[in-house]
Amino acid sequence: MSLTELGWSSFFSSQLIQLQSEGYLPSRVIGVERTGLTLNNGESEFHSKLGNRWYQDSVEDQPVIGDWVLVDQHLHVTHLFRRRNVLSRIAPNTSGKVQSIVANVDTLFVVSSCNEEFNESRIERFLSLASSANVEATIILTKIDLTQAQNNFRDRAQKLTSNPVHLINATSLKDCQNLLSYLSGHRTVSLIGSSGVGKSTIVNSLLGQAIQKTQPIRSTDGKGLHTTTARSLHVIPSGGIIIDSPGVREIALVEERIDLSSSFEDIEVLATQCRFNDCRHDQEPDCAIHLAVQSGELDARRWESFLKLSNHKSTSG
């Protein structure tokens, strides 16, 4: 394996030239543990303990899955490369601390399933997470072999994005191979979604072996059990990098970074058609958004979801 196969590019090599650190090796973070990191330098996979200084930094600035770091002869991490992008959230059980989740991602697969788990508002939140980090996102709908309502789920999902929506049986190698175009050119794809929707099954299908543990969903409510407990990075044999992650049903977005222009592009376009440029879409006359909701052109639920996210953003600022 080479650094290029791990996702190394000129964006990072230009930083290496500036560092002038002869003998130090760039490595990619493929696993994060309490005591340190699992790294791969293109030749070998190894563990590196993080020095105390890294824990003195903010949670946001600590290395995460997908990061590139510089390692000295003693396998100590000396430098964190500047990121192309990073997906961040408000860390659970904290007073608003920002936590980086995964870095240097080309595409985010927002994975949901064709059953009771499917939730438009949750998907919109994940799409907003991606757009806020300037990361392309596409919706992957799984478990199509267990429903007769595939087209209904596809139509509902397609209303949430201008990007393609893919329907797959995650256990089907053929279905999963249709996703390989997102990984071409040694690009990195990360997955997000609830437990039991098939994220790890997709990873296993693309790897051609059962690396990630999987469990079936509960038949009573369609919810899955937590099987994947930590994020992990894998190199696909045919090329490309995929990052699996634990299931998450809700995610607290970083308010000042919320970007709704991409994940709610249809509403942004409608807003330009309002009679007044400063329309608040409340009681103003000739509001294009209210007219679209009344006519059914815009789903009232989607408008309420937009308001919830935008109001959350404005009150935090």
C-alpha cells in the first residue's frame, strides 16, 4: 500500500515541504482509542500514544479518524496536518464544547433504511452536517429487499436532496458495487446513520469480507442495536477509503457553522421569489414560501424542519 492509496494528496504534501521534517513519516489516523491512535503510514499499521500536550488542546483540535499526522522515529505524533474539511458536532454531555468527528472526507453517505427508521428530519440534519463542512452528501437507502414501498421511500428521500438517492440491499455485492464510483481516485467516504441501517454491512460488502460486526434490527420497531462502537477507516481493495461509524439517531450541530443553503436549496430558491427582499416568511404579503406550502409545492414538515434549524442557529448567534 502507498500513501496515495490512503488518500494522500498534494494538499498534504505541500504542508510536508513547509515542515522540513526529514525522517518524520506522515501517517493517517485509522483508529482512535483512549490511550492513543492507530496509524497507517502506507507500509505498516501501528499504535501511537498521544503525549499529554494533545490532551491539553481543545477536543476539536485533537486528531480524529481521517486525519493526517506526522510521526517521529519513536512513533510519537508531532504534528497534525491542516484538514481539507472536518465534520463537527457539539460533544455529548458537555456545555457546548465542539468535537471533531471525522476529517478529510470527500463524500458523506447518509444511510437510512426502508422501514420505520426512515425519518426525513433526521436525514435533513445529517445533510446539514455535511453541507456545513462543505462535504458532498448522498442518501443511501437500505433494506429494499424487505419492503414493497421502495419507490415511496425513494421519492421521499429525493425531495431532501438534489444529489442522487441510491436504493440498495446492503448484503448484495452487486448493489454495493454501484457505490464504488464515489471511492474512485482514492477518495474517502464516511457513513452516518442510525444503528441497524446497514452501515457496517455496506463496509463488509465493499471489503469483500466480514470485518465489521453486524446485528439485525428489532422486528418490533425497526430500530437497530449498537454493534459498531468506534469509528474505523478501511481501504477498499479496488481503491478508495471508507469510514464506518457507530449508530447515531440525533446529532447536535455546531450552530455558528450551520449552512442550510445546500441541504435546503429548494427553500433558498423559493425565498428569492418573495415580494420583499427582507421577507421573514411570517405574515408578509406575497411570501413565496407560504404560498408554496399552501399549494403543496413545499412540504409543511420540511418548512418546519428548516425553521427549527435556522432558529436554533439565530438564537445561538
